[in-house]
Amino acid sequence: SSGINAEYGGGCFYELCYGIDANRNFDVQFNTVGVSPDPCNNMFPGKVAFDQRNTAAVRNFLLLHQTNLKLYLSYHSYSQYFMTPLGYTHNTTLDDEHHRSVGEAVVRALNVRHNRTYTAGSWSEILYLSSGNSADWVYEKLNITDSYTIELRPGYPDSTETEFELPAEEIRPCAEENVDGLIALIENIKYSRGNKLFQNDS
């Protein structure tokens, strides 16, 4: 995902550069892997975690509503992925079995309506190692089991030509299939009641 935030990031050798990758700016293994120290690079995470007003606003909102939070979902583009924690390591989580089950259900729903192929897996497994993403922060710091990232259209091979500029005629189909995926996701999340963990079968 581009995830670029327009606040001033800093200077590089030739020019002043604006923007950081907001999805590398969260305080979970911040600035450790899959980042660049160059403010002109699109993987620049910022100088310190939450040094951007928008990521700090997201953090503050989620902390304020933490006790009611059951699901966190971060939408990005592109690649047609449903990604589970974690991004900064290849180690699996204690919830890996649940995450994989959810991922399978979601991509089945995503793939049906318009015959698009989305792939499910952990961020580090199907994309690359990257620290500081919001879903990892929610999973580890807020202890929310169901915390995910979706990479929208386009997928390969279309992405080699369009990248982040999705053709207008694909916007509605992309939205439709992702509503289907969201419904499947909600039907498969876990949520806490007291000290027990229940499967949502509503």
C-alpha cells in the first residue's frame, strides 16, 4: 500500500520531501524491518512512532473504544490479499489457526462474485517483512484477535499496468466483492466475554 501521509517527513540530499508511510508509523517494532531511513522513499516510517497527526488520531480513537473493539480491518491497495498478523516476523501467532480459518472464509467470499482471486496469509508470508503496521499494533497492543489488512484490486497481472490507479469501471465491482468479504469476516470473528473466547455464530 502507498499509505502516504502528506505531513513533512524530512529532507533528503536533493530536495525536501513530504509524506511518510502511515502504515509503518505505528508503535509495534517501529522502524526495525521493511523500512527506509530516506524521507524521500515511500517506505519511510517517520521519525518516531505516531509522529503523524492522522496515525495519532487513529491510535487515540482506538484506545478510547478499546473495550468495545471486536474487529479491526485496514483497507489498502493493491495486490488482492487478505493479510493476518504478523508483518514484522515470520513467526506465527498463537491465533494462527483461527486467522487461517478466517482468511479462507473471507477469500472464498471475495472470489465468488466477480471471479477475482484474492490470497490469504500472514503479512510476512504473502507480502514481505514490514514493521509498524496498524493491524499488528491492534493485535499486539490492544489484544484484539481479529485484526487484519486487505489489499484491494488490482491483482497480478493487471497490477503491472495500473498499480494504484484502479480503472473507474473496476471500482464498483471491487466494492461489491469486498462487502461480501466483510460479511464473511464478521460471521467468523471471535469476541471476548469475560475470560472466555467465543466463536461468533450469529
